Amino acid sequence: MATAQASHKPVMVEQLADWILAPRTQDIPEVAIAQAKMLVLDTIGCGFAAFQEEAAYAVLETLKLLGGAPQCTVLGSTVKTSAPNAVLVNGSLVRILDLNDYVNTKDGQIGGHPSDNIPVALAAGELSNSSGRDVLASIVIGYEIYGRLKEAMARDSAWDGVTVSGFVAPAIAGRLMGLDREQLAHALALGGARAATPSLVRAGDISAAKSVSNALVAQSGIQMTMLAKHGLTGPLEMFESPQGFKSMFPGLKAETLTAPLKAESYIMSCHMKAYPCLATGQSIVAAGLQLHRQMNGDVDKLSRITVAIADTPSLVRQMKDPGRINPLSREAADHSFNFLAAAAILDGDFTLAQFANERWHDAKIRAVMAKLEMIADGTLNGRAPGGFPCGIRARDTSGQEYVAEVLDPPGFSRHGLDAGSVVKKFNSINAANLSAAVRDRIIETVIALDTSPNCAALLDALAKARPA
């Protein structure tokens, strides 16, 4: 690999590489390490819960054809595959149900799912025999980069947020795989160069590409890290050049990327999803369930339903997306405010069962959706910053009104995740999928991860778990 000139001024990718490698594992705040453990458990749970989905079948069947060097563990399989393939499969599984975590700023404008990249940490940690605490530290670093870049991303960008994982995946993998500063800078550049994903994956007639888009970026990211470790170079001016990502990250400055890691880092701003749908729909579901209880389930007598959400550009775009207003696929349904409200109001419950038998086509669901009026209400913005609040007002045929309001949905936490709630969710979504003994073993190995010399016990538990 060519050596940089002494007069060379480090570009942002190189400065980011320095920042990634600088923190010692023991310097990462304990609260962040504890949060990372909870997110690992939640992510693994989402992965196992997805095994019955069609998209999971497609990914798992493809893995059989890909083969690969037996390097890394795949959820539910004692047959190992290459690190990039493990990232692809595990990354797809944890995302398919749209049930994994989300992070956002106080004004609710980031969104996104940093845990999509936890499979990178598990694969790179296994490849390098890293300690459990090192793996957790890399996850904290990855979340921070994800948050900083996502916040710097142009709001009206034509590119999807998973693009930022082109930098996050090499950051996590490079730190664990022992790359030096120069190698890591090129891994970041190479990863970014392969990451651009159009926002169409999450718009219109949403396809299964939504479920695998980050996994594909992350797979490329760990592969680029391996290439950079062996001397491959990348375009270092990814953030500065108009031919790179300058327009995607307008105004991005090096100090934004390299500011010290604070105790209240981005990983502490993560929230756990209670319902299998997009982050911005969590309060809509919760409010719909409230309304169902108020009416004792007698939804037929409703004549009009008004669903109010916060008035932000991103939420308004989601609300007005024709593919979401009239969902025609599983992926579109879990991103449809209209479907989410209708199903919650009608059923009084919202689990994976609400998507069974293509419920988005069901006549009863469609009848409730036809009564809905979706509006953006600016008064909600300041009442629950970052919480994606929702208020539902309904009137029945007798003129009686019903009001339900949820400012912060279940799973939303401004002070870190509640361990009991994470464990409860893990057991709940996998009660029919994994035995109690298997679930207990996974929980125990995740809880002990920060004191484990490596991830062998956890990976063994994941490999031997057999989803129903």
C-alpha cells in the first residue's frame, strides 16, 4: 500500500479512521456497554422471529448456493459460512420483520436502524476471536458513526439512510480485525463507494429490497474491510469530492465526525420497537389499540376517524406516499400509517398475526382504512420531541367522540432501554419459535458478553438454536 506524503493533509475519511481506533475498550462508558448488550439481545430475537417469513426463506435458500469458507456463524445453523455471507444472512433476518431498534434526534429527524450492523460486529468478532467487551465497544462506536452521519445527511436526499452503513460496517469490522489507520481509511472509502442505495427501496410499492438493503451494504462493508487489510485502496475523498458524497452530506465537517464520544452517545438514544412496523408508526399502533379498548371493539359504528401525526417533512412524505396509503405487499403494509391504524383499531392487537393471509387486502381492514383521514398536526411536534407522537379522534354514528393520544410509544426511552422489557420482548416474539431452555441460554450468554474472553459461548448458542 502506498505511504501518504508527509505534507498530506488528512481528509475526513482518514480523520474518521483515527477517531474509530482511538478509544480504548475500557474507556467506553459502562452505560453504553450495558445498552449495547440489550440491543444485541433484541437484534438476535428479531432475527430468530423472522424465520417463517418468505424473505427469510429466499435468503436462507440462497445461502445454500453461496457456500463460502466456514468462518462465521449463521443464526440457527451449525454450518458456518464466510464472514460476508454471514453478515448478509444474519443482517437480513434481523431486519425482515421491521422489529429491530431505531434511533433519532430530539426533533425526530434521524430514523434508521443501527442494529442492522450488529451482525457485522458478531462476524468480525468471531473472525478475529475478539473479546465480548471489544465486540460491544465496536457496536457503540458503530452506533455513534451511524447517528452522526445520518444526522448530517441531506433531508431531501434521493439516497436511503442505509447508505451510511457503508461507513459503519467497515468501522466496526476494521476496529475488531486490527486494521491500522491507513488500512481502515481505505476500508471506509471502499465501503462508502459501494453503499449508495436509492430511497426507492422504502417508497411506493415497497418490495423485499427494504428488508435486505442494509444487509447488502454491510456485506460489502466487511468484504471491503478484508480487501483493505490486504492492501486494496479506495477513494479517500469520499466526503469532500462532488463526485463522492459531498451532496449527500452537505456541510459535513471533520469535527462533526471526530468529536469526543460523550456519555450520552447515540446508542443511548436508541429505542426498542414494541410492534412489527416502522418506527414512525409505533405511536399510531399504540393509539389505535387505545381506541379499540375505549369502544370495546365495536368499530363498525365509527363514521369517521382522524389520525394526527407530527408535522415534519419526513413524516408528511411517508403519509402521502401512494404505495403506503394503498399497501399491496407485506413490506408496504408495515410502512403504511393507514393499515397500521386500521388493524390496531379493528383487532385490538398488533403482532405478526396482523399481517397473516395478506390482511392488507381484507375487506374489513379496507373498510376501516376508508374512514381514515390522515393529518399532520404541528402542535404535536414540541409535545414529544423525537417520539413520533400520534392522536386519534373518532366519531360514531350517534355523534359520540373518542380520543386516544400517545406521545411516547411503548419501548421509547429517553434514559436507556429497560432490560426487563427487552427480555420480555425476546421471549414473547420467540415463544413459539425457540424452546424456553434455548431462549434462556441465549439471554445468559448475551448478559455475560462484557466479561467473556470471546463470543464463542454466544455463537454456539445461536448456532444450536433450532427455530420451529
